[in-house]
Amino acid sequence: MRPNILLTNDDGVTSEGLWAAYDALAEFSDVTVVAPSTQQSAVGRSISIFEPIRANKIRINNKEAYSVGGKPTDSVIIGLYALKLKPDLVVSGINIGENLSFESVMTSGTIGAALEAANHDVPSVAFSLQVEDQGDKFDDPKYSCLDFEDSKKAIAYICKKILKKGFPIKSDVINVNIPQKFTGIYEITHLARKLFETGVEKRLDPRGRPYFWINGPLYEDAPEGTDVHSISKGNISITPLTLDSTAYECMNEIRSLLEI
């Protein structure tokens, strides 16, 4: 029997990256697309609890998909609990733009969807493709000029291995980042601390009132062994993530601090 995969993302159901992932996965599995109707980048694990969620069956590229009027996490929840899907694996991506470091793990809708699946005991993998021009992240993801061939090969290779051998026991999500120029090397990494040099640019509107843009360039490199360093070398970065954010090594220090 072919495995069942729930495919989602945060760039929206029309994203070229999503459908590149579909093409790679459909070669060996039955894929159901449940993805946000619109662009939802950087929403993390936010969830729609104050408004209803609509999920409409549509056709894209002559294939059926569910377009969800909500966040990536909503799409996963709708897939699992409204559509009653029983996936062997949830795949999130291919995101247009890298998701590296502490920063991205905490804010990425791509990773947020994968974490949501893991929170419901479904193994999940997030895939992201590096962009050399950061402006590509803000263009219409339906019409991308990116080359997804290396990403499709990586998706097929990694997902086949997981489905055959089982998901790593002590990991909840596997976060995969693919460089634009791939060396052919897969590297197991840990998260770098930062991806961006954070800055804020102040501007004035036509009425002279201030507004702000959060911006800042990418760090060009990071310590060896990190995901940011791996991508800078042209390697595919594979980082196991866990839902448990407890700082165990700090517990005794806090006991001493609070005298408890």
C-alpha cells in the first residue's frame, strides 16, 4: 500500500513550491493538499480561535486541493480533524525562503504547521529553499523563477527513508533547508542563534507621521555545525527539532535562585 501524506505550507495553496513538493511526493505516495488560501508567512503557530474557518475543495494543475481560510496550523487541524485524514507523514513546504536559526523556528509558518502536526502525534518534516534575493520571498509564490529540482530530489529521498525506516524517536519535527546551489552533501546540523541582523527603519508618511519597517541583512555565516553555516557551504541542512522547550539544565539554578 502507498503511504498517505498530508501536504501543507505557509506560502498559500497556489505556491509553486507546494506543487513542486506534490510532484515529488506523488511518485510514491497518496498526497492530500490542505493549505492556506493566502500567503501566511511568519505567522508561526498562531491559530484561528476567534473566527470560523472555511475549507473549500478546489482544483489546481488539474489536481484536487483544500483551500483553507486560515493559518498553516489551521490547515493541519482541518486536515486531521475535519477531513479525517490519517496521514503517515505531514510535509510542510517547499517554502520559498530559508527557515534557519532560533528566529525562524519561532516565527515560521512552515515550521509552525509541522510542529502542529507533531503536537497531534503525526511525524512531520518541513522543507525550505534558500533564496539568493530576499525580495523573492515577497513576490507572488504562484509565479516563482526558482529551480526546485534539488528540492524535489531531497524531498523524495528524505521522505522515502522516513517512511521506510520510521521517524527518529527523540525528534518531533525534521527541519530541512536546501541551498540554491547544492554541493550534493547532506549535513545534520543544530540551530544557529540568529539569521538576521535585526534593524528598524523609520520613515514618514505623506502627512509627516512616522511608521517603521523591521529589516536587516542576513548573517553571511555562523559557527560550524549550525544550519546557517551548512547552507552557506551549499549543503542541505537537516535539523531535528523537539516540541519540548524546557531548559532542563537550568532547573537546579532556578531552584537555588528561588530557594525552593
